[in-house]
Amino acid sequence: MRSLCPLAAIVVLAMCGSSIAFSAETAMERPFGGPPPPKSRKMERAPKGTSCKTPAKTCELPKAQSVGATCTCPGSDSKPVSGKVEQSK
């Protein structure tokens, strides 16, 4: 019986060592996969424009809006004509 003690101790140490290595390996894994986040995160604002371009004409907007958003210009018959916001030059 005494000769089994060193063998049992070696088996227990091997099992503990493998479980520690496995837990360290899974701790570094991302929970949902994918690449790690970037080192620096910068918030860049969308460019703003103050002119609205329609197929017929371009008009100035009273307030700056995001470039590419929809806007309206007054038409020749006082009905609004839709267009897209352009970046001011």
C-alpha cells in the first residue's frame, strides 16, 4: 500500500497541472470570438454640410446636417423637392 502513495501523488499533481493550464488557456479566449478590440478607440464625427442638392438645383440649409442625409429645397411651384445634403465647399 505504501508503494502506491508516490504514484497517487504524481497522478494528482498531473491532474492539477493540466486543469490549471486548461483554465489559463480558456481565460485568454474571447467569449464571443472575433478579433480583440483596437488599442485606441477614436470617436470621429460625421462630416456636416449646409447645402442641399436636388436634381434641379442646390439650396442652402438653415442648419448643418450630416452629409448624405435627405433634405428638401423649395421647388418652382412652392412644393418641396427632396435631395441629399452635400459637404460645404
